[in-house]
Amino acid sequence: MHMGIGREAAIQGARHLPDARAGFLFRPGRELDYHHRDVPRQKELLRETFAGMHPEVDRWLDELERTTAFYFDAITQLQLDSWSRGRVALVGDAGYCPGPAVGGSTSLAVLGAYVLAGELAAAGGDHRRAYPAYEEEMRVLVQRSRAFARGVARTLIPTSALASGRWWPARACCPPCPPR
Ligand SMILES: Cc1cc2nc3c(=O)[nH]c(=O)nc-3n(C[C@H](O)[C@H](O)[C@H](O)COP(=O)(O)OP(=O)(O)OC[C@H]3O[C@@H](n4cnc5c(N)ncnc54)[C@H](O)[C@@H]3O)c2cc1C
């Protein structure tokens, strides 16, 4: 992982996966100008933001042209008054995503599906009773997860040199602590 002010880049692999995944997180100082289907523009924005950060990061950026899997989005939260209308109910990200990698979104999605199924069964399939009960059961947990996610999102990307870890090498030069 390489961290800088307003940006961080990381790569990860796992034993059971044949490839590695690179992640680039940044906090732009302005509203980004791109269309959600314009992948070349999205890659250009990444290069503009991360080029020259570190030789390793530059090497990861080179892979942008070769990768078959590319995902680019903003970390946002949708605000909905209700998760259902008529017979249609929303579960998981569609209704109440806290944000990727910041608030246990997968757990909420799985739990939401479980609670909804339980309420439908308890109401004998009557969605007019099941949907409000599902919202009632999930509301506090969702609110807490989303509040937690907003807090994590604020600190996820360093806003200062201290937070970005630039002082760590200086600390590493200190003599080792005496044994207690
Ligand atoms: C980069 C990234 C990192 C993340 N990291 C984490 C993490 O570390 N921990 C965590 O808990 N969560 C993480 N998340 C979030 C997690 O992936 C989601 O919260 C979770 O997948 C939500 O599940 P879901 O079933 O609600 O939605 P999804 O997983 O999005 O499932 C929705 C499905 O519906 C399909 N679909 C869409 N439209 C239609 C249609 N019209 N017809 C039929 N099918 C359709 C989609 O193809 C998709 O398969 C991350 C997300 C991203 C993007």
C-alpha cells in the first residue's frame, strides 16, 4: 500500500485467486467530470491522480490497459424515505448500502434478505404487513452502519502528511526501545 495526501493505492492477492487486485482511492478537490460508462475517461482520471506517486504504483497503472476487470465509482449513500412501494421491496445495496469497504454492506444485505423472508413468512405472505415490519426491524442497524461508514470514509484517505505515514521512516530510525 502507498499512501499520500488525498490518495492511496494498494494491491492485494489471495492464495485461492489467480490474479491480484489493485485499488485506488482518492479524494478529488473538485467534482469529477466523467460519464459512468466512459471507461477510457475514468482510467485517464486515475492516471492523472496517481502517476508519479511511486514506481510500483506506476507499474500498476500500466496494467489499466490490459485488465479485463475495471470498476470506477464514487463512495456515496442513497437517502430513501422507504424501502418499499406496493409489492416491490428493496434489499441490500439497492436500499441502504453504507458504501463499499466501509460499513459491513455485505452483512447488511444478507441480514436484510433474511429478515425480509422471515417477516413475509410470519405475515403469511401479506406484503402490507411484512414490508413495514422488515423496515422496522432493520432501521436502527442500517442507521448505525451508515453512520459508522460515514466516519470511516472521512478517515479512509489521509488529509495530512502525518496521517499519510510520511513520518514513519523517521520513527524507524529511532533506537530500539530498552527492554522493560
Ligand atoms: C470495490 C468494492 C469493495 C467492497 N468491499 C466490501 C467489503 O470489504 N466488505 C463488505 O461488507 N462489502 C463490501 N462491498 C460492498 C458489497 O459488495 C455489497 O454491499 C454487496 O455485494 C451487496 O449485495 P447486494 O446483493 O445488495 O447487491 P449486489 O451484490 O450488487 O447484487 C445485485 C445483483 O443484481 C444484479 N442485477 C442488477 N440489475 C439487474 C437486473 N435488472 N436484472 C437482473 N439482475 C440484476 C447484479 O448483476 C448483481 O449480481 C464492496 C463493494 C465494492 C464495489
